[in-house]
Amino acid sequence: MKLIAENIHVISKVTKEAFINRNEEYINTLITKITTQKPDWIDLNVGPSKGKFEGTIEWLTKLYNKISNIPISFDSTNINEIEKGLKLINSTNNCIINSTNADDERLEKFSLIAAKYNTSLIALTLNSKTGIPKEAEERLNLAFKIIATCESKGIGHNKIIFDPLVLPICIDQAQAKVSLDTIRMLKESFDPPILTTIGLSNISNGTPKHLRSIINIVYMTMAMGAGLDSAIVDIFDNELLRVHKMLVNKKPQTSYDDVYLNIYNTIQNYGEIDDIAYDSKDEEQEKIIKTAKILMNKEIYSACYI
């Protein structure tokens, strides 16, 4: 599974101010720091990129080109601003446009630019009329519509990255499993196969700070077992990076890594979390299993579940 670094985003108050004030020193330092972590892409999230944020993508891309050669994920709802950034990239075929949804007008605009520059395109399985569907089947129906439009523009399945959308566990606990089911369905429903991604940190958004990393890591493990191809992650979470690498290489390093591997294999093989054997006296193993049960909606989440 590939990693997209989420750490340049307008949601961060400090980064937002750096965008507005064109603080080159801050951005250069941040890009350099992220680059040393070696993600597969770096997401430049500037939101709508309108008003005082207009021109931010172009400014960021010019700075970026001087520092990093890691492909960019251009993250905005403003396709005109994204195109300004793409024009500054020598080879756009490794870039990502993040993101379209199933709305006709937005899908048409974003797919045209993705085809023009031969980029990958992240597609959210929602539309403005219904929002995020509650059921995996409804999200899949939106994916079929998006696929049809992309195919009409000559965009291959290898360039389409569906985001089944992850809701915070503290907002709607049942939706964590629905998103996993959607990943499976997306991977099984198209020939040739399409790609999938999630905004991993969304699953722990709104939970206490000390819980965020463990929730993210366990959910990443489960999503990888379901067939996830990439995730937008906090690239500064070293334990997350370690577990990711361990799962890819299948080489446990700690007393609790076998639990992660068992969760991965259980999800991959349509098994039950309740059947996983673990040492209940090991605090870390107990924490991982309890988190997995909450994410599968088998136990009730609370802010003090650990």
C-alpha cells in the first residue's frame, strides 16, 4: 500500500497562515521535513483556493519544485487552480488530482483535466444531493457513474482512485465497517481493477489525542486487509510508518506485531475479529484488539475505551 502525506493542509492554523502570508521559510521547511519521510505522494491541500487563497497552489508548486521530486497530489475543489499547478510540472503522469465526486458538473471538469494531463484522479463516492451514502452498495452505484464518465474521457482504470469515504468513529461508529466493505466491493467490481484510497486520519478525527494514532494504525491494518491501495496519512506518525512497513514485509518486530498481522489476515480472509488469539495480559495487544472490535462495531466506542 502506498502513502500520501497529508501534512500540508489548510486545516492546520499555522499552515493556513503560511499560505495567506506566503511564508516561504515555513513551507520550505515543511516540504523538506516531509520529503525525508519518503511518502509516495505529498498532498497539497488548499481547500477551495478562492479569495485570499487564490494563487496558493501555483505559489506552493514553484517552491515545491526547488525542493522535492516526490509526485504531488493537488488537493482542492478549484480545478482551475489545480491546472495552474499542473502547468508547472514537467511530468504530470505521476501526479494526482484530489478530488472529484459524482456531481455531473464537477465530474466533467475534473475528468477533463485529468485526461488532459494524464494524471490519476481521486473520486469520492458521494454527490451533493445525497451526501455520503450510508450503505456500501449505494457508494458503489456512484462509482459506476464516475467510471463511465472517466472512461468516456479515455482515463484508464489504473488512473482512477476511489475514496469510499471514512467518517469519524466518534460520530457514526457503524460507518467504519461500511467503508471497509466498500473497499472490498470496489476492488471486486471492476475489470480491469480500479484503485482505492482513504483519508486515514478521518477515522480518529474528534477523538482524544492519545487515541488517534492507535485508531489510525488499526484501521489502516484492516483497510489493507480489505485491499486498500493507498492512504492519505500523517507522515510524521513514526509508529504508523513502522507498522505499515511491517505489514508490507510481513516481518514482525515487536511482541504485538503478530496481532496486527492476524487482524490483516482475518480481514483479508473474511474472518472474525473475535476469533483472533492474543495475550490479554499484554497491554498493547489488548489495546489493539479492543480498537479493532470497536472499528468493526462489536463494542461501543467511548473516549475512555482504553
